[in-house]
Amino acid sequence: MPKQDVCEKILISEEEIKKRVSQLGEQISKDYENKEIVFISILNGSFMFTSDLMKKITTSCIVDFMQVSTYGNNTSSSGEFVIKKELSFDILGKHVIILEDIIDSGYTISKLVEYLKTMKPASLKIATFIDKPNRREHDVKSDYVGFEMNNDYFIVGYGLDFSQRYRNLPYVGVLEEHIYS
Ligand code: IMP
Ligand code: MG
């Protein structure tokens, strides 16, 4: 694979992403065969994952978006949980799947789950494109995982950003060091 100029290393190629996201879509379609799914896509990072995954869903589904922030530093979260964009759809009695780009410490998703449970969905599951289980500080497990990463790389691409940039990369990579410093 050719080396790209912003990434020192490509960890997951466009082809691998396509294949794995399709598999997840098929799996979810099977698991929710007779149920309607409400996807809650967490902006901004999950937009590509949401789009590609939903194209592989064969059961009835709805998508809504939320944006939250967990004011922390640039590369991790820990601060106050703030909802910046609310749901516009009532999830009472619905089968909900949260779509996340990445679960790192688990803080963001654990706060979200806590919040969404108060709206009494019939069921609530999590699908994350990337899971970093060895970075977990909050007890939360994703029901569907695209790729598990057990390294300490800060990754970008396929929706994942560094300072809002590089979300457009069609693969997942590690940024060149000079971009951080
Ligand atoms: P958590 O609350 O610590 O689980 O962090 C989740 C959020 O941190 C994600 O939604 C991302 O915005 C950000 N994040 C954590 N690790 C990475 C990474 O490797 N690349 C890009 N964003 C990341
Ligand atoms: Mg981010």
C-alpha cells in the first residue's frame, strides 16, 4: 500500500473497512430481523460509519443524530458531559443502536447510555467502528465492534479526527508525528 503524506502508517485499509462494515450490517440485520431499528449516530465522528453501515441494513430502520461533548483535552475525554444536539425522535419503546466512531476510555458512551436509558427504549445496544478495550476506564462494552485496537496509537480517518481534520481519509491511519507537534 502506498504511503500517504499525512499518515506515517495505514492501520486499516479502505477495502478492510468496507468488508468489515458490511459484515456488521449483515449481522445487525440478522439480529433485528423482525424489529425496526433506531440508529443514533453520534456526530461528528460516526457519519461515515453510519452511512456505510446503514446501506447494509435490510430491516426497517430510522436514523437520528446526536452531538455530545465531553470537554477534555485534545486526545481524550474526561470532563463535563454536554449535549450539543438533542435527538429529534422519540425513542420510547424503540430498539435503539448507538453508532460510535471509537470507544476509548468509555466515558462518552457510558454517559450517553445513562442518558438514553431515561428515555425508556425497548432495547439499547452499541455499535462502534473502533474499540480500544485496553484504554477503558468506565465499565462499558460494545455489542458490535468493527475493529479492536490494542495499541496506543491516536488514529484518524473514516470519520475520526485530530483537531477536526483528516475525517475524510477513506482508511484508518496514524498521523505523522510532526502534525501533532
Ligand atoms: P472516550 O470518551 O474516552 O471513550 O472517547 C471517545 C472520543 O474520544 C471519541 O468519540 C473521539 O472523538 C475521541 N478519540 C479517542 N481516541 C481517539 C483516536 O485514536 N482518534 C480520534 N479520536 C479519538
Ligand atoms: Mg474527536
